[in-house]
Amino acid sequence: MNRDTASLFDKIKLYIPEDRLFRDEPMHRHTTFRVGGRASLYVRVASSDELIQVINTAKSTSTDFFLIGNGSNLLVSDEGFDGIIIELGESMSEINVCGNKLICEAGALLGRISSVAAKNALEGLEFASGIPGTLGGGLAMNAGAYGGELATVVETVCVLDPTDMSIKTYEASKLNFGYRQSRIKSEGLIVILATLNLKAGDEETIRERMAEYSKRRRDKQPLEYASAGSTFKRPEGQYAGALIEAAGIKGLTVGGAEVSRKHAGFVINKGGATAKDIYELIGIVQKRVLNNSGILLEPEVIMLGFDRID
């Protein structure tokens, strides 16, 4: 890394305990693809105040920064990230139940939130039980599965706007939720806290539905391999996996990366893949599908340190 990480480390350790602050941190430890080079600094924040302090430090030193949750929708280049990775994860993952509502911090895992909902006989989040990401990232991309999406259960979202460092609370209707998109994503807002409004239900029925979705995932998805889930957004009126199969590239490999033979919509790390392998394979899939169908698949995966075709 080219940056003076020692100086940055010294500045940040004044307000972040050293057990949540790391230099030259391997990013393969923090992404579900299990690949990626080193980040100059990696910080786990535990509050909105700490988040603001880290971003202010980054700005005052002209240091790039990037926010992650569980790293479940992220591909980091083999060269890593010359800046500060800020994690909103386990250190900022409190969940509180208030009647039919869940008040959740951004770092709470969607699977854990859905489990808390089930335990309290609250329905509406069963679809999220197998999604590996955090609430913050999930809201940014309006995560969904099996006909459900977060937009249907969100009441309010508290965000930090990094452009002016103001904290704002938005009603769901003001967040422009769409398929894999939101105002949070388009404006670069950072989720701090959200209130989810659910419905009273029957716990046994809720858990049966969650078990059904879990079985469908195990049966149809390559869960035994490292991946970022569905690699591409679903084109309108089409399915990415079907388009990839039609292009004849199911099972195609580049190094240790493969278009899954179980579900062509997944690019997987079959073992020993580099970030470059995965990136190149995604690009090949896009080109082959475009040539075959005229449709350019748009990756769902965020690519840090790469150019993109979209």
C-alpha cells in the first residue's frame, strides 16, 4: 500500500479501540467470494458517532473510504484497497422488538432479523431468512427473494448523508425503492437504523415457510461454494440463468471461477480463484449473452477496484 497507514492508524485509534482497527487487512476474510487483496485500514464501527469520526478523518486526509456490511455482494480486486474499509457489521447490529415492529441497526444480518421476527410470531420477513447480507446493504439494493423484498416491510430508515455529514430519517415512500435499487444506493446514503413494520402471525407457520425457502435454496443454488449469490440482475421479462444457459456457457471456467453447473446465474469460487478470475468470467458471460440474445446482463455484485461493463 502507498498510503501512510501508520499516521492514519494513529489518528483513528484515538477514538476506535485497537481490537476494531486493523492495518493491511486481507479482504478475503470479509467477502463471501473469499477473495481480495489487502485494505490499508479496516475499521469496525460500533455507533453513528464513530462512523462520522472515521469519515471525517478520511475526508481531512484525502483518504478514500468504502462501506461494507457482510461482504456478501462484493468483489474486491487482488490489488486490494488503498484506503479505509469501514464495516457496519456485528459491532452495530442491535435488534429491538416493539409490538409488530423491529428496530434494527444497519449491521444486523438479514437472516438474524428474520429469525427474531419468527421468534416473536411476526410475518413478512420469511423471504430474507437465507439472504447473507446485512440490513444496511439490503436496503440499499432493496434485497429480495421468492416474491418478497425489503421495500414491502420498511417503515422508516435513518441514514447518514456523507456529502454534508447530516443524519436524516426518511419514510419508505421517499426512498424510491425499485428492483435492486433505492435512493439510498443512488445518492450514496449510509443506513444507520431502520424500522420494519411486520404483521402478527403464527410462529409455526412462519417457520414452515422459512424452512421451505431454505430447502429450495439448497436444492437449486450452489451453497457449498463461495459466491456472492445471484451474480446478475434479472432483466425485465427474462431470467439471467436461462439467458446464460442459452448462450451455452453453463460450467464455463476461468481459473478457479466457474459459472455454476447447478445454477447458471451464480459465478462461484470453486477453489483457488482470484478476484481477477471472477471478474474476467463475469465479463465473458456478459459478452456471450449479449452476442447471443442482445441483452447486456448487469451485475448485482459491487466491484471494488475494477472497471465494469454495464
